[in-house]
Amino acid sequence: MNLGSQKNFVALYATCIYGSTSLNDWFVGEYPKHCRTKLDMGKGCIRFKKLDDIPYELIGQLAAKLTVQQWIDICENVFKK
């Protein structure tokens, strides 16, 4: 996960969402419970127009959902030689 400040928004780059459909579905379902704004999401990034709109608790839950070893396993399965 990484935060990036762009010209018109703050982006949370969470490639774990792109790598796991179940995690993606969970996040999309939980987002409206934590925010009033519409979800602005790409494949691996989530965009926020205002800093006050960032759901820090939800991002913390997202980070806790996937261990480092699970992420390594996903990457190794995708990039098998």
C-alpha cells in the first residue's frame, strides 16, 4: 500500500485489491458504510478528492486482511516462470 498526492486527488495504491477478487468485493461492500462519497476506484488505486473523506479505519482493516505471506503467494502464482 502506498499513498500518493496527485493534482486533483489523493490516491491510495492498494494492489492487494487488484490481486484478490474476494478482497475487492469486501472493500466495495464496506466502503459505503464508512463514507458518504461515491467510491472512485481504478484497478489498484482508490482516489479521494478531500483528505476528510479518507476512511482511515477501513484502510486499516484492509491492510490487516492480507498477510505478507498471502501477498507473496499471490504474486508467485501470477508470475510463475
